Amino acid sequence: MAFKTDIEIARDAKKKPIQEIGDTLGIPAEHLLPYGHDKAKVSQSFIDSVQDRADGKLILVTAINPTPAGEGKTTTTVGLGDGLNAIGKKAAICIREASLGPNFGMKGGAAGGGHAQVVPMEDMNLHFTGDFHAITSAHSLLSAMIDNHIYWGNEQEIDLRRVSWRRVVDMNDRALRQITTSLGGVANGFPRETGFDITVASEVMAILCLAKNLKDLEQRLGDMIVAYRRDRSPVYCRDIKAEGAMTVLLKDAMQPNLVQTLENNPAFVHGGPFANIAHGCNSVIATTTALKLADYVVTEAGFGADLGAEKFFDIKCRKAGLTPAAVVLVATVRAMKMNGGVAKADLGAENVEAVKAGCANLGRHIENLKGFGVPVVVGINHFAGDTEAEIEAVKAFVAEQGSEAILCKHWADGSAGMTEMATRIAEIADGGSAEFGTLYPDEMGLAEKIETIATRIYRADSAVIDGKIRAQLKEWEDQGYGNLPICMAKTQYSFSTDPAQRGAPTGFTIPVREVRLSAGAGFIVAICGEIMTMPGLPRQPAAETIRLNDEGLIEGLF
Amino acid sequence: MAFKTDIEIARDAKKKPIQEIGDTLGIPAEHLLPYGHDKAKVSQSFIDSVQDRADGKLILVTAINPTPAGEGKTTTTVGLGDGLNAIGKKAAICIREASLGPNFGMKGGAAGGGHAQVVPMEDMNLHFTGDFHAITSAHSLLSAMIDNHIYWGNEQEIDLRRVSWRRVVDMNDRALRQITTSLGGVANGFPRETGFDITVASEVMAILCLAKNLKDLEQRLGDMIVAYRRDRSPVYCRDIKAEGAMTVLLKDAMQPNLVQTLENNPAFVHGGPFANIAHGCNSVIATTTALKLADYVVTEAGFGADLGAEKFFDIKCRKAGLTPAAVVLVATVRAMKMNGGVAKADLGAENVEAVKAGCANLGRHIENLKGFGVPVVVGINHFAGDTEAEIEAVKAFVAEQGSEAILCKHWADGSAGMTEMATRIAEIADGGSAEFGTLYPDEMGLAEKIETIATRIYRADSAVIDGKIRAQLKEWEDQGYGNLPICMAKTQYSFSTDPAQRGAPTGFTIPVREVRLSAGAGFIVAICGEIMTMPGLPRQPAAETIRLNDEGLIEGLF
């Protein structure tokens, strides 16, 4: 029997009308704003109407440091949601939207995989419900208004050399990374250097994903720093009077999107901030809405647990007042082997010793997650080639850490492969043993917060923060930004800043190259390594082979 | 009694679910892809299924040269559609979509006005169904792929100085008119000068509006010229292998949008190309689909009849094989007065002599339109201050031209104010007296085509085409583009190239400054005057006061 590809499975899905999916969560049809027959936005007025309800249980799916072998975090999120529904629980999942641009470079990503996917896959990899276009528009409006403000007299006395607000486009376009604008004479304004980032790197994206409602959104947009004056005082978006019109552009985008899994269970897919210079989680409004409508909400965070889960806890949960009830930490036998030194080409052969050696990475993540006071279950995402002995080696290691590991076969079997994990997670969530706490209090100094993450989560000897950066942090503290959490921008491949250092490295430091204030999103970005905010296309971009075939089906996107 | 504003009337509309509107045209609910409850796209498969049906009658609404007094072309289009339905005919209207960016400069436009509007007005002035975002994405993908092609070795040997494909954004952003890209070193490519236009100026927009179906769309996208080599040979979009992925990005945007008038009659709102460097009409696919579903289809063309109607006939009708049955030429007493020399501030006072003097502009348009073989009825769009004597003066003038003028009170009364016009237009259309013919044959030389438009439509003494431009036209003829129609880019305020020359000027020439080949759209643009393809924002952009109020309603957009 030949295996079907993800896209073949997705196209075979027996989708239900989105109104039926909404109905399972008690959303009346008039409060679902349809986009085609299989996507809808949940109306703001309905969201407002359920605010007094009790919250369901929040479950985070995170992972070990990613390896080229693939871990299957989204697949596990989808599988666990389906698994919970299959054992009779009312569950929903919350995941991020995909960025359009990168799909034309490398082949587009499925939302999940195998028999644990969210559909319609094509739409989710193209325009979906237009949220990212709305973010691009809102961002672009502010960009145009800043240069327009300067053009018509620059009443705010913006220093042309210090316009920090760049432009964005949802496309991998390296030629736009660094540009000179307003050339061509008087009518086109004052020439200056600037550039474009990809839309998901926009602070507007981070804000949309952290805002509680439209009022909060407008407030945060107004709080964004867009430039500085010659006296170094900040110029806010509010000074340019753009936040009202930006909110109007974003009013539909703020409403969470509802779609379905292959098993017709509800999936909220909303927002998609960068996981390095931003916090990498789906929107707060999707998560809090799902918690009002379902008894269990399964969500995920970007990258490995050192970055993703830490930001989920210390940024998203802190700001939205969320209290996760359980964590599933996804690992694979293959990834353990790679962490244990096996090359990708050799992953097919049984190698129990390598699995054991590679478990150190897993162990450190378990320890870290427990530190947040949330019970952890390791989900072993099963691959066909895994041997019994290898799986047992992982289970034994996890047991030694005082935790438990459960084999998950959702990729091959859907919810049927997830019964054990779903049952256990429901039990833990219902047990109420979680005592969630953030890693550091709001009051801690900014530099100390960075050091705390570096030493307690990454296990570095220290964070290296030079005098200039410390002075900058101090200045922000003096301006009242000292209570903000830190958003670390670091490689996702290692606890350290060296992507090659797999496993559980020690004896390293975390050098902070640069810090940035995202005053609207409400965090300080600490950049520790090369961060690319505008990708390029490869030599043979996927776009060259993407087309509609004679049946009207998309080829080459997946 | 205080008059309600357009937006107040629009918000009071008793909208029907879009499925009910589709039902009046026989579109099954499963073939309407809803966007919210009041907008939908008509599925491509349904469109394919009705191709064997007979066509309804096509009625064009055009106008005299616009004046600051306002003519109400769209209002008349909507009113006539409602009027036809009110007298028991099955009618639909086809109009253009609005561009997002300009709404943040000046206040956004209603689609129609008074009691002759299309709703939902807010959505139509914001993201609507995302068509323009899809066009921006498709355009941006090609832009990125061109620079990426150069970056990875430039196999096509593109001359960096001769990349004619620019970038687009749907925003008024003068700072992007002229820029230098790929600065910052090796990783960002080869620096070159380029710039952004507003999305509606994209050739992709013109193509979407002229393509018969997705296959035709892909073919035309591939045909676009994006650059030239050092030997001056053209590099096509096809050489960059972008047309397939662009088509995928545009597959939903190609499906026409269905909304409704205030009187719950069907309105197709689809596409919106510039009316100067492009042809300024709604999409061919919307018009041809409407003709299969309704007995009468009322549509409009951009600017006055000298530009809009001429391009409608010579570009859109020629390419799509459309045969219009009647034309309504919109005029107002106020516009006649302005053409007759009255200042805007003095329009309130009766001035029959000025009306008579201003009728020359109207007369020339009537004559021109008759030249296309289509019966013309003048629609006098009634304003409250018009006097009986003024109206009679217009009617008498039109009668002298051998045509007829009918007073239209749709702005105040909706369809009830349009009964006479609707009855007469249906009679004319049913009478089959039209013998439509284009102004010039395909085989005519390109320079001669330009001269023909200039002398026979504008009534210039001649078109001034210098040797360099004639050589360019000759080169295109040699390359096989000689059969293309001409798309004139000229001021809309006068028959001449001087916007101040109202009325029916004579004794002028039409200087052609530049010609451009839109090889995908399939026309040659002749630029006669300053054409701005990227607007700027005004000193006090509308965006500064646009916001959501406490009831969640948009303020400041209208």
C-alpha cells in the first residue's frame, strides 16, 4: 500500500459546512462570518457575549529543539484535539496562520500532517481570510503617514535618520531589505534609508496576537514607537494619528478564524507572529475565545520549548492571564538519535545507544517546563521505522526524570492513535495539579530578566550584556518600560546561540547583540545572533512550478 | 426634514442574505462562496455551466466630462438597475471595486449615492473580498522573482537598467515612487533604481479585468513584458516562470463578487483598473457572467465618454465580443452650468443661458456615441436646486441633436425616480436598433489609431507623435503587436489635454509624450499629459480622523 501524501489526505477530507463546526461549540450561524463554505470568523459581538463564562483547560504542546528529522508539534496539537474529542471531551485547538510569502520559496506547509491535519490546507497557505493582508495594509498605512508627515512640514520634528518604523510585504523579497526612498525630487519627499520586513515580523502582527479586544488593539497601536527626534525622545504612532484608521483596517482581522480538523473538530487558526523577534503564538483572542467555548483547548508555541514555551508562559500567559493546566512535550525517536549524533541519512537503522545519548536535550526541557509549575507529559510522535527498543529507551529515560512518555500514532491513525495521551492529559488537566508561575516577576530589572532566562532556561554561565546595551535597558526602565517581559531572539536549534550544539550543552554564554523596544506589543526583544526579518527566495523557488492543473487543482504548492 | 447622508442611508438598508440575491439570478447557494452574510463570489464552475445560455442586453452608462459639480454616473447605473427591476425586468448591474489606499487620503467613495447605492458600503471601501490584495500579492511575487532571477545568475541576461516591471502597493505612498533597491551588500542583490505604483495601476489588474477565464489569465500573465536584455529583446513574465503561481494567487480573485443595491437587486462589483493607463472598466468575467444570468445588464466606464466609453467600446467590447444595446449619457444641470462658465459657488442660482452655453460638451458626446452605432439617451441626474426652465433647456438641446433626455430622480426616490428611463431603455434595448461597431479596425496602424481617436473623438486637429515614438510604434508592429487597440491616457476634464478647456474645444492638438506596451493586457498606452501612478496623501489625510466609535461603527471614512 502506497502512503498518501498530506495534500492527498487533505483533499479526501469529508469537510462539514463550517456552520456545523461552529454549532459543536454553540456558535449560532449568524455569528459566524463565512469565508467560503469551510472557513468563518467568529463575530466580535458573540465573543463579547460569552465573556462571563468559565474557562476550559488550557494545554500547551511544545517540543524539544527542532532537528532536520522533524518533530511534528502541530501534528500532535491536531491529533490531541481530535483525541480528546474522540474520548468524549469537548475540545478545540488553536494554532497559527501561515505566512504567504515563504510558500513561494520552499514548498508550503501543511497544518499538521498525515491523519492529523487542519483543512482547507490550500486556503490556509494562500490568502486564507485575509488577516495578513489586513496587517500589511495597516502597517503600510502607518509607513505612508510617517513619510507624509515629514513631507508636509514634519511638525513632530522627526529625525530623518531615526525613523525606526520600516515597511512590510508578505513576500520573500531580499531586494527590499535595504532601500533608499523618496528619490526623484521635491514632489516625492525627503530621501532616506529604510527597508522592508516580511509581514509576520511587523509589530502590528505581534499586537494583533496579544490584544484582548479592539480597544486594547487601538491603544497598543498608538503606543508603538515609530521614530525619534533629535533629542532622542520617541515619536509614537499616536503622534502620527494613525492608530484609529489602522484599527478600522484590522477590525475583521481581529476576529478569530474557525476551520476544522480532518475529523471535523473545531480549530481556531489565528495570527502568526515571528517566533524570534516576537512571541510566536496564535492570538490571545482566539485562545481566550476557545477557552469560553470548549472544555479543553490545545495550543502550541513556536520553535522548541526553550524559546516557544518560555515565551508562551512569560509573554502570552502573563499578559492574557492564562493558566495552562498541562504541557505535552513532543519528541521523536529520530530526533533523539540526531541529538545523539546520528546523521540524517542513517536514521533508518536501529540505534538505541544514540537514542539514550540524545535524551539529554529532552531531559533539560522536561526540567525547565516543570519549573513553570505545569505537569509535563512527553508525547513520542511515532514514525514507522521506530523500533520497540528505541521507544522503550525514551520511555525509560523520561520515567527516570519523574515524568511519563506516551506513544502517539495520530499521524497514521488520527484520534485512534491518540487515545492514551488524550485520556491522560484530560485526567491531569481535570486533576488541577498545575501551579503555574512565570519565570520572573514583572518588577525584576530588564537585564536581570535576560540573565534569568539565559541561566535558568538555556543553562548558560551568563548573559553577556555590554555597557551600551545596559544603558539602553536602564533608559527604558527610567521611561517606565521596566515592567515589560523579555522576548528572546535566538537560534531555535540549540539551548546555546550555536545551532550546531545539540543535546544539553553547558559552558557557554549568551551574548546579547542588540535590544529593541516593542512598546505596543509590550515586550523588549533581546537579539542573540543573526536574525533575518526579510527572507530571500532560493535559486529554484517553488513558485516556478506552482500552477493550476487542468482539473483546477493547485500543483507544486505542497 | 434633514437629508440623510449616503452612509446613513446605507446603514439603514434592509439587506437580504446574499443567497437570496443570488437566487434571483438562479445561482444555487452552493455556487456562492460567501464572504460574510452580504457578499459572495460566484463559483467558476457555475460560470462554466452557463456558457451556452443566450446573453442579455448590455447597457452602458457614461457621462459628460466630469466637473467639480459631480455627475453621478455610478448613482445612475445603480438607479437604472433598480428601475429596470422595478418595472418587472430581470436586471443586474456591473461596477468596479474601489481602491483601498486613496480612502486614507480623501474620504472614501460610496458606490452610488442617495437612494441609489450598492451595499455593504464600508466593506467595499476596505478589504471587500480581498481581490486587490490578491493582485498586489501576484504582482509582488513577480517583482521578487525578477530580482531573485538576477541574484542567482541572471540566466535571462536581463539588463539591470531596463527592468520595466515595478512594484505595487495599495496605498498612497509618494515616498515609494522612486527608490533604490538591493542596497546593503552582496546578500541583498544588485542595486538598481525602481519604484512602486498603486495596485490599480498594475498590468495584473488590467489583465484580471480582461481575461475570459483562468487559462486566458495565465496566458496573458505570461505574455507581460517585464524587462529587456542589452540587445533590447523583451524578457517576458513567462521567462521568469511566474505566471503559474500568479494564477494560483488570483484564482479566487477571478470569481466575480455579488452584492446588492439598497433595493435588494443584484450588483456585480469586480475589478478596478486605472482609467488612464488602463481601460477603466469592471471585469469582463463579471459582465459576461451577468449577461448570462440577467436580461438586462447595466454597466459603466471610467471618466467621461471621450475616455471611458471609447475604451469600453474599443478595448473591452472589442476583446470580449460584447455588443452594447444602448447608452445612457449622464449629465446634470449643474455640470452644464459649469461648462457654461459658472463658478461652483454660484451653482445655486438659476442660469438658463449658462446651461445652454454648457450643452456643447454634451452635444459632442452624443455625436461621438452615436458614431459607435449605439442609441443614446441622456439621463439628467436631478439635483434639488435644478429649475424647470434649466431642465427644459437641456431637454430642448438634446432634442435638437436628434436624441432624447429623461429626468432621473433616483438619488432622491430610488427606482421610483427611474421609471421613465428604465421603460425607455428597455424599449430601445429590446428594439434591437443598435449596430455597434468599434472606432477603428484591428488592422489599422498604431499611429493611425491614435490619430483617429484624437481627431474623431477629441476633435483635435491632429495627434502630435514625434519620430522616436513613431519608431517605437513601428517596432511593436514589426513584433506582431500592431493589431492591439490603443488605451489613451489623457486628462478626463476636457476633450483636449488642457483640463481647463471645458465645453467642446477646437483648434488644439494631442501631443503624445510616451507610449507603453501592455503586452499581457493587450493594448498600447498612449500617454498625453502628466499621469500619476502613485498618489500621495494630502496634508491632513482622512486617515487621521478615521476610527471605530464606541458602537463599533466606522467614523471618518465617508
